[in-house]
Amino acid sequence: MAARICLVDDDENVRHALEALFRSRRLRISTYDDPLRFLSIWKTSELRDVPAVIVMDVRMPGLSGLETFRAMKSYGLPDHNVVMFLSGHGDIPLAVEAMKYGASDFLEKPFAGNSLVDRVLNNAERAESVFQSSQRLHQSLAQLSERELTVAAMVSRGMTNRSIAEELHLSVRTVEVHRARVFEKLDVRNAVELQAFSHLLPSGKPLCG
């Protein structure tokens, strides 16, 4: 799946220039002149569910790029939505702050157009790779029964077989069987490798019985 490319910039000249540049490279880009409008669309559309590169100007009226980015993070920004920033010289400290907050990249204005496209494409590949990896993880987890999901979550939290057995009111041997099946279905060798799935496993108190 090719990553979506979105540009959020209040400068009409920048939007038109970059649209033309991306078209010249046979790439599609959606543009937005208002960060609040973009945020509203992003929250309610399928954009969050697909790989995407979002290029934002740092300084915009109403809502800055950094404020927009923080809002996206607060709503749950998926790893396959990659955010880049465009910054003027005076905005570099803000861009650096955005990088510390989790942004992928920033370019200082004025920038070479083809350099921007190349960096967007690099980030698009990253977004696609992360998305495909996440899809594979979800497909692997779909193989587990509800009990195996519970055991997997507890193992990923560092619990021993005995402590899991006590909490679930099961025998240690039964827990060992569930654990072995989890490792086999997810193709992991130990609890450390299971950590790759930890953010997708249930985090609530496990069911007993």
C-alpha cells in the first residue's frame, strides 16, 4: 500500500509549488491550508488507518504545526503516520522540539524541491514498512485464543508461569502449554521477543477461571 502524502501549510504559494513538484514526479499530494481543518479530517477519516506522510509548516495562524502535532499525539498518532516539518530559520528551535517529541524530519526553508520530495519518499517507505509490520503482528495475534492472549500479555509483563497460574487459577503445567502455543503461533523464542507484540496485547486485569 502506497503511503498517502499530505501537506499542511497556510502559504498558498508553497502549496501550489509543491503540488506541481509532486505531480512532476508522478506523485499525488493532498494539501490543506488550515491546520484545524486538517486535524478535524485526520481524526475522522481513514487517514489514521493507512500509511501516511504529513508535511507541516511549523508556524501557522490559529494552530501552529507543533500544536497540531501535539494534538495528533493526544488523539493517538499511529506509528505509520509519519510527520515532517517545514521551518523557517527562526523556527528551527521549534522544529528541533518537534523532533524530540517524535517528529520524523524537518527541512529548513528555503529548501531544494527535489530534496524535499526525496525525503518525503524516504519517510513514505518507512511509514509503509511500519504499517506492513503492524499488519503482520495483528495477523499473528489473530491466531491466539482468548486465553492465549491473556497468557501472552502476562508473560510480556514479566510474570512467571507460577504467578500466572495463581492469578488465573490454573495449573503451572496448563500455563506452560499455553505459553508454548503462544511462542509457536507468534514465532518467538522467548519473552524478550514477545515484547514486539506488547503494545497490541490486552493490558487490563486478566480473567480468572
